[in-house]
Amino acid sequence: MEKIRLLHCIETISSGGVERVRLNYANKMDKETYELKIVCTQAKGKILSDLTRLGIEIIPVGTFKHPLEIRKYKKLLRVIREFKPHIIHGAVFEGNSMAFVGKVIGRVPIAILEETSDPITRSRRANRLLSFYSRFAEGVIGISPAVMDYLRKQVNVRESKLTCIPNGLDIPGKAKAEVRKLLKDTLGIKEGEVVVGAVGRVYNRVKRFSDIVDALHMLNIPTLKLVLVGNGPDLEKLKARTQKLGMEQRVHFVGYQEDPNRFYSIMDIFCVPSLQEGFGLVAVEAMLHRLPVVGSRVGGLKDIVADGKSGFLVPPACFQELASKLKVLFESPELRKEFGENGYRIAMENYSSDLYAKNLDNLYQRLLREKGII
């Protein structure tokens, strides 16, 4: 029996959550059943190398300036003619646009759209376009209950087409004690000090890492430190703010890390103060490291963090409330441990890469049967 040919369409392959989930799926998918290729706008970095090492062909078509850029679709249609996919699966706006074109013009039998963003970011025009695309798709995936609600009420996707498939991650390895000690020594973090961690692109309009800095400044606890993993357009501005507040000794900027696992290993509390999150993959990653999570009550985060059980949910853009919850966790190592263990169980039960691959396979197989392909 021939393999089922999958063509995934996404935006940039770099270090984001969408491409990380694709890498995890490529690792877990049944290679006897499926053959996978990925079309993207551009590609670079470790995830690209890892996908290539797995034998996944990556085909960049170039960045989209607008949804109707014909040259990009010509490249996509050439891939479709040669590869003849049974399923085209788009994610992110560019990926969904490519999946739509692949279905309508490329005549791919099955098209799946995947909404990965916090609905708060979507304009009415984008909603109408996604609604139009969805009429031609066999399936539409929402990555969280919040996104599913948006797809039902604002995009008006038919219930029969909707499936909720949360993102999934691999279980991280545990860093050795000597690695943790060396890292703490390098950063100047002393024994007994409590580390608040944050990971992500330093883009303050969305990620609001400045709220953590302001919360720590308000608390004024010398033994409460911040380790921020990530680069971005607002990094220098955040560094300047930290200096202005006289907090250089309490805030450690370590830049972008291809593998942030060793930094998670020195954290005691994890913080996601975002204004918007379609899912919140870093929160799951922190939970898999047995860390309590303080996150904003927005988007997919409010579904991931069990308030009062695996962490705390706080109003977005409210550093005072953030400070209050950080203080509670700073003062109670027992609560940190309890929340961390609870979060680990929740993540293992709901957000593993094995479960993600199983859920996606179930959707693929159902749609293939409905089309009479298998």
C-alpha cells in the first residue's frame, strides 16, 4: 500500500512554537504510513537542521507581502504537481492561505486549516478570509478551547469541521547537578536565591516581560532573581529599563538559546505575562520541568494553567497582581513543589508529543476514510 503523502504549509521555520510542534510530529509520526514534506516562507536554525536530519524535505517559497502573491503560489502548485499530496495541512495565516490555494487550484483531496493565534490579534477582515477558506476545507483545527470558541463564534466554522488538538512537546531531559551549578555560578546566582524564569521573543507589546521587571522592582527582594531567555526588538529597551531601576544584579539576560532546557533547570518559578497567547507552549514546557507557572488570564494560557493548582492566573498588564503571586510562591517552597508536580501531571496527560501525534493521526485517518482514499 502506498504511503499517505502529507504537505504541511507554515510560515517561517526558525524557533517558534508552530515549527517546534511540526518537528515533534515528524519525530513521532508513523513513517510506514506517512510521507511528510513542509512548504514554508523561509527556513533557518536548529529546527531546520533537525527536520532535514529526519529526512523531511523543506521547501521555502519566500515571504508573502499580501495573501494574493501569485509567484509564491506558483511554487506551491509546482510542489503539489510533483508530490501529489493526499492532505495539505496549513497553519498560521500564510500556511492556511497556501492550504486554501492547494485545495481549490491544486485539487488536493483533503485540506486542513489550523488556527494557532490568540483570537484577539485577528481583524474582521482576517476573520472573513479565514471563514471563506474554511468553506473549502475538510477540517479546521483549534489549538485550545479559547481558539475553538473563536472559530465557532467569530469565524463561523461549521461544528462538523472543527477539532481541538492542543500542541504537544517531548518530555525534556533532566540537567545534571554540575551543569546547573556551573550555570548558576556563571550568572552569579547564589545558593538559596529564588529564580523567576521567562522564555520568549522580547516584543513587549505582546510578551510584556517588562511586567516581570516591574513586579520584581516593586517586591524589592534581593534574593529573588529573573533569568530571561530570548532576543527581540525590545531587548535593549528592556535592558535600559532594568538599569534605570538599578536592577542589573537581579535580572539576567541570556539571549536566544537553541536549547533552553538547561536554563529551565535553574528556575524555581516560571512566568508568562503575555497580553495574548493562542496556546502558550512555553508554559507547557515549564510544567514538563515541574515548575509552577504564573501566567496571564488570556487565550490558551487560561486553559493550560490550572489556577491555584499548577500555578496562578493574573490579569494581563497588571504587574502589581503579578508581584503578589510571585511573593506567595517565593515565600513557600512547599507550594512551588506542589504546583510543579501538579503541572507536570497535567502536561503529561494533555500536552505530550505522543498525544498530539495520536490526535492528528486520528483526524487524518477519519478524513481519509470519509474521502474514500483508504
